Amino acid sequence: MTRFIILRRCIVETKTVAITMGDPAGIGPEIIVKALS
């Protein structure tokens, strides 16, 4: 039972972030990679 509660808490606390990269040939993807690293 405790294991289920801990797993559920981790799922609830996880946040989703969406980032648009714009033109795939531009500088957007490079900036996203540096920001996430």
C-alpha cells in the first residue's frame, strides 16, 4: 500500500513542459537543447 502512495505522489507532482522550437533549420532547437542540459 505504501508503495502505491509513493508512486502516485511522484506521478501527481511531475510537471509537463512544452517548448516550441520554431523553424527546425534555425537556432531554436540548439537553444532548447542547451536550456534542458
